[in-house]
Amino acid sequence: MKSEQSSIQKLKSILENIVMPDLEEVIDGIYQTIANGEEISLGEREELEELQEIHNECREILIEIESGEMEEEEAKELLAELIDIVQKD
């Protein structure tokens, strides 16, 4: 039995515990600004759309993992992309 977590499980954990909550926090902040009656800039609107799109992509990946359709190699590639994105920020 492997004691090491699979790439699929690592990906799932990172998405559920880090990426999606962070996205939701920023999205909620933008919606709170709107709810307070403040106008948001075109840049903020574009950011909101982009963040929502990324959030949806994350949700689709989680669905693929939960359904057992995610391959280990695909999970490794997605993890590498995530790490690359995080390191650029």
C-alpha cells in the first residue's frame, strides 16, 4: 500500500482547501462591493468574470475526480500547471 498521496488526491485537496476558497473570497468581496451600492470598474467586472470561469473549471475538475474519470497523468499535469501559476504570483 502506498503511503504517498496520489496526484489526483493532492489536486483534489489543493482545489477544495486552497484554490476554490480563495477564489470564492475574492468573488464574494466584489459582490459585496456591488451589494453596498458601489459601482465596479470595467477591470473589476472582467476580473469577476475570469474568476467565475476559473471557479467553474475547478468545479468541473472536482466532478471529474469524484466520478473516477481523472487519470493520474492528467492530475500530474494539472498540479504542475497550478504550481507554475502559484509561483508566478
